[in-house]
Amino acid sequence: MNLPTSTSTDETGTAGITLDRAVAGTALPALSYDVSATTVVLGALASRDWRPMHHDYKFATERNGTPDIFLNTPNLAAWFERFITDWTGSRGRIGRMTFRMRDSVYPGDRMVFSGAVSGSEIDETGCGWAGLDISVSVGDRLCCTCTARVALPTDETDNPWARKSDDWKP
Amino acid sequence: MIDDSALDNQALPERTGPPKNAGLPEHIAALIGEPQYPETATFPVEMSYAYNTLSATENGNPLYWDSEVADELTDGMTMPVATLSLWMRPHRWEPGATKEQVALKAHFDLKEQLDLPEAIMSDNTMILHEPVRPGDVISHHQVLRSISDAKTTKLGTGRFWVIDVEYHNQNGELVGVESYTGFGYKRTAPSTSTAPSTSPENS
């Protein structure tokens, strides 16, 4: 079986980027992925989502009235996480994500993640933050939007993961 | 699928300030701000679920695959942050269960008690605090934050509500909060389309 291939630019790896790279308007490396039925089912089961519209074609089409089974939201969240940390590298620490679902992603779709930096700041604890506006589309269909707040190291020695309790304000 | 096209330009419930609960039965209004359904996971956090999620999304973040990187950055392995809700999702079946287990019971309660048979979820916010680690045992509870006045959208007439789910580890540390905005409603006219015949909550 040919595994689906994704196209992404992981230019950062473990070292990752620092906050100075998070300039408003900077585009994140695009990610596109050809979705198959396996993609949908694997993602649903990985997130312990047993509902039939994510694995049962007849249920999805005849009961839900959708064209096919479709990606579940927790799995889309995991895709957003991957998209963000492909850009940040391992030191990037996501603090917050908000999704708004608009349409579904089906087998046979090529979903395309795109995003840009909306702004950056250093909070009162000294933690550096980037705001991101992200979307996933299939062709002309906007399927989901996401805003995210991700902590980035302020310099090469900083590690947002070391922050706890009062020093972590997501 | 969560089709919120009908929600565009609709005012979502405010997260702060006095709750809008005009016309709400007192026993439902009294639930606002009260923790409900405290539960503890029936199985500990395990790395295999992380690998399933990482594999499903082809996520090669070394933080989750390389223990040396994890030791350096996070003092050991942690779970992908998007798996926050995974640990409290019920088994499809377990001994003694008489029906399918559902997550977010507060949401289904509101549908039933307000006689709003249909519902959608529009927004979902995830706030991440302490990392979740292998061996953790997660607990959670649900908090109804607000219920709107009656609203009419293209879907029908009903109410918006916001429910937070707060997750803690076995040490009582907050590991995350999920906030769901739902809209429970009655259809305004018989549907002639192929719209979903079941409620697509949390899809």
C-alpha cells in the first residue's frame, strides 16, 4: 500500500525558532495532505472517537446526509498541533487553540493548512508569545479556522517548557 | 460535521459578566458556575495513544519520539497537547455498561431539560497548562458557564451555552481547560434537505 505523503517544510527541527522570527504577517510553511478513508478512521480511533460518522460510510451518508465519512474535530486539533510545531520546532509550546468548524474534510480531499503570524508579545513573566491565524481548506472550501497562541523562546537559552504555574499564562 | 454557517453574525454568549438566563428554569440557572460530573479516568495516560495520534497526523516532533529531547526540554516524555480530552473519553463498552457512554454530559442534560432536541457545537477552545505525562491519571469536571437568551438562527430557535471542562492530574495540577460553545435548538420548519438527522455534537 502506498502511504499518503504530506508536504511540509520542517526547517526548524529540534532547535526551533525564536520569538524574533515571529513577525506579524509572516506566513507559516504550508502543509498539504491527501486524505484517505484510512486517514479519517486512524485519526478517529487515535482520539478514542467511536462515533460511526467517522468510520461507517453507510451511516455517514444515509443518516448524517454527508457525502462520506469525515475527519473528527480532535483529530483536526492534532493536525493543527503538527502544523504549528512543524514551524516552531520542539521548543515551541502551544498555550491555546480555538477552532471554528465550517465544513468537513472527506476522503479524496486534499486539505491545505495555511497560516500567518498575527502578532507577538512578551508577557509580564517574560514569556514570549506568538499569535497565529490558521485555516484548513479543500480547494475553495474553507473547512476550519483556528487561532492559536504559542510560546516561543526569547533567545537560544530560553525554554518555554520550563515554565510552571504562575510563570505560565496561556 | 459542525455546520455553524447559521451562526454567522449571531452574538455568542459572553464569557464574562452576568449570565443571560432570562426565562430559564431556576434549577437550570442554578447550575451556572457549579462543577458537575467529576470523574477520574479508568486508565492511566500511556504513550501508545500518543504514537497513534502522531502516526495519524504524521507528526515527527522529536519532543514526542526522542527521549533525550524530551529529557532536555520537558524532564521526560509528555503527550501531544491535542490529546487533552482523549484521557477522559469513555470506552465504547465496558463491563456493567448498559448503553453507550457519552462525553460532555452537561451538554446532553441541557438539550433534554430545555427540550431542545437538536444541537451543534460551534467553537472549541483548548487551553494547555501542565504537560500530561505517561502514568498520569486524569480527572475532570464540567462547568456550565453561561446560557444565552432565546435566539433564532437559520437552524431554528434555541439557546447558546458555554461549557468548560477542566482537567487535572493526580497531583491536583491543572493540565488544561476545554471550552465548548453549543447551540441547542428546535427546527423552525420541517427539513426538506439532506441535513443530518442526528445531532453532530463534537464532530
